[in-house]
Amino acid sequence: MKQFNASHLEIKKWFTGRFETHPYETGWADEAIFFVMIEHIKGENPTLTAHVEISHDGVNWASDGSSPVTVSGRGLHPIKVQPNFGNWLRLAVNIDGGELFLNIQIHCKG
């Protein structure tokens, strides 16, 4: 029987500029996906660019090699994680052109 877990990494707060989400231990999972909910916007059409980072220990990080994902506008924006992601995941994020009120989750199953 498969296991499933949904966890909040960043909960309902304003973000601007560069940041990384809290890391999440995913070694037990076969697949993972991030959900970025943009709830409110300040500024003229700000954009969010994110890419998945992986880690063997939750301290040292590297890009997973996937292309960055850029989104704008309110709503739910999924960011898929490539297979064979190892033990730890997080998102590296950059927001240009304003501020975004975000709720970021990771969903894993395995």
C-alpha cells in the first residue's frame, strides 16, 4: 500500500526577492510535487521563478538539473520534481517586480 504525505513548507506570508523554502526529507517517497499558491499580489505583474534543489544531507544543496519554472498571476501553480531525487528537497525561488503572498506545499507518495 502506498503512503502519501502533504506538508506546508511556507505558510501564508509575503515574499520578495530570493529565498529557499524549508527543506523536506523525502527519501521514502517515489514521487514528489510542489504546489505554489499565489494568494495576493503587490506590484505590477510580479513573476516567480523557482527551481528544485536536492541534497544528500539537508545542509548542502545542488540544482536537480531541471529547467526553472516561471509563473505569474494568482492561483495554484504546480512544480513537478524529476524522479530519483534523493533524500532532501526544497525550492529555490526568486520573485521579480513586486511581492507575493504565498502558501507553498510539497506532496509526496511512495
